[in-house]
Amino acid sequence: MAGKLTTHVLDTARGTGAAGLRVTVRRPGGSPLAIGVLDQHGRAMLLADIPEAGLYEIVFDAAGYHRRVGVALSDPPFLDQITVAFGVADPGAHYHVPLLLSPYSYSTYRGT
């Protein structure tokens, strides 16, 4: 069975899913494996089939999202591109990488 990679981003300052936030999946130093935009609930299927075990990164365009929803940001913004680096030990498993996001902080974990 092929594993999958998903995400869910919650905008904790607004109390909603981060709809429209752009994300990129890549191997460290590599070309994008997937580029997507979160749905109206702040969710996305990023990879329906994880190619192999190893290190991966999800890059969240936090500043672009915050600007789009009308948050006044400094120049440069405190958080611009957030890169979450993680390891895939079993490419047949489901890896869910949620992000709790505000203009000045974020938190992540391995979800289910």
C-alpha cells in the first residue's frame, strides 16, 4: 500500500483553516515534488504516493497567506516561508503534518 502525505493548517489568530495558503513539498535541496493550495478548510493532500523513505520538507508560504487575508506585516515579515523538515521511515504509512499558524508563531507535530 502506498503512503500519503497530508497537511492541515489552522490560522490561530483568526480561528479558521488557512484557506488558500500555498505549500511546496520537496526533498532537501531538490526540485518541488508537489505544489498546492490549501482548500476552504485549510487542508490538502500533498502526495498520494510517497516515493521513498528519506528526508522531506514542506514549505508553507506564511507571509503570502497573511498578506492575502489582510494582516499588516513588517518588511521583512517576521515569518515568511516556513520550512518543516521531517523524515519518512515508512513510505507506505500516512504522514500528516499539521501547522498551527499566526503572524508571529507556528507549531507543528505528526498528526493522524
